[in-house]
Amino acid sequence: MTDVEVDVASGQVTISSSAPIEPDAIRVAVEEAGYHLAQ
């Protein structure tokens, strides 16, 4: 990942990366941080 932006008001997270990232890897990282992703 090269950048992560969080908009608390909207609940949106934007992740920038120079290489592809598996969606499951993002989900695991978010959950390990104590949060969850909306489906």
C-alpha cells in the first residue's frame, strides 16, 4: 500500500497501491484493527 485515506463522516476508506492487493488481505487487516467492512 502506498496510501490510505479514511473519511470518518462517510465511513469510506480509499487504499492506493502500486501492486494488486487481494480483497481478503484488506478484510483481514481491517478486522485485525478492530473494524469491519460493509458488504
